[in-house]
Amino acid sequence: METIEMYNITYVKPKVTLLQESGLGVAEIAARTCYDSFENSENACVRDAMEDLDTDAVNAIEHSDLLANLAWVHHHHSIIEHATLSYLIRGTSRGVLQEHARHRLQAISVRSTRYTMSSVINAFVASLEAKESFAFFLEKLLSLELFVIADEAYLFIEIRAIYDKLRFQYERDENFLKNAIAKSSLPFLEEHKGNAQTLYEALECGKKKRNVGDAFKHIVSDNWKVDMVVTFNIRSLKNYFDLRASGSAWFQIQWLAEAMKAVTPVKYLQLIDKKHKNI
């Protein structure tokens, strides 16, 4: 876990893994189709594509003079939309997610708070049986590592706010417990009455309530960690890096853009990043 300090607050930086890359070959085939210039390719598999197509060889292409020329001389970027990359992003924030989602030409799948808040809700329900209710809740949430900001003093404030919002709802909603845990887990409330730890363990081992976040998403802040998988075509990736790896971008999304760029193979960066330009 890499951390960094900004404005005297310690943050956890996101981790990015490249899941898949489509290769440059399809983009060159697309470009050659536009110009009917297959015979001019330095890649034999492209020259022969219309007569004897070897898709494995096409997908293994590491460089294309035509793509480089179109990208940097003619600024014809629609061709490189045929090349895509997919990234697994772990531990960025919901604040970054809001910024990231403004880049419309991407496929994005994000860890759902509707389906994945059970441990938080279980911790609160169990805390109702503890002598020091908030202390129990705080301990459990700290162990879940749910937040991008890592300072314990700050997290005390963050988790206290979550606790207070849940307590407010609990005291007003007579159906709180029915909304919070699965029907099959309701008997645990009596079985483990007065023992917060065993109740928490029982709830964690029990069936997770479907869509539990529907009633409780209001507790989530921009500091909440999210995981996601994103797929960009490299024309859109160029736009993303131009805007988000810039010094004028918000520092948290800069970290994400820089981490994505760090795992992006150079053959793609040569078409979209001036620092890697090779023509």
C-alpha cells in the first residue's frame, strides 16, 4: 500500500493493473482499409491481409509506421479507436469516480455500494449490543480499510459521521433492522443479544442482504474507496491522459492517470503521448 501526504493529510494511492490490450494490428488494418494501401505496410501480415489473413500475427504487431504518421503528422486519431486497453483499478475514491465518469467514451464497471455494504451495516447492527457502541463500530470499520484518506485522526471524524447518520436512521425507522440484514439472519439478534462480537461474526457468516445499500447509500462520502474496471480505446485514453495526467488536474485523479500510464505498454504511448513520440 503506497501512501502520500497532501495538505498534511495522508492518502492511499490507487493500484492499477493492465488486464488486457487489443494490440495495434486491428488499427493498422482499419487504416489500410481506408487508403487501400496494404502493400505499403512494413508488417508482412498486413501486406498479405486481404489474401491470407493471419490474425495472430496481426494482433502481435508492435509498431506501425502508418499509425504513427496518422497520429502525429496528420492528427487523424479516429483510426486508433480500434485499439483498446482494459485496466483494473483498486483503491481510488468516489470523488475520483465522479471525475473519471465524465470521460464518456469508455466502458466502466464499478464496485457497487448497493451490494457491498453489508460489513459496514453488520458492524453497526452489532455495535448496538456493545457497551461502547461507537468504539466497537470504529474498530470494525478501521479494519475494513474503506477509505482513501489514511490518517486515523481524520478517519475518527469520518467514521463518527457514518455512525451518527446510521444511528439517526435507526432511531427513526422501525424497519431499520429488517432493511439492514437478511431475513434469515434476524434470529441472530436474539441468539447473540448482549454480545456484539459474536453477533458481528454471525452476521458476517450469514446470508448477505440483497441491495442493502438501497437504504444506506447516504452514509458514503467522496473518501470511500472504490474498485473498478475501465476500458478505453486509445484515442479516448489520449484525451484522458492529456487532461488528467496534467498538473492542473485534481491530485487524486492525477495519481490514477499516472498509475494507468505506468502500466500502459510503450507501443500505445508512442501514438498518444508526446514524451514517448517516436516518429
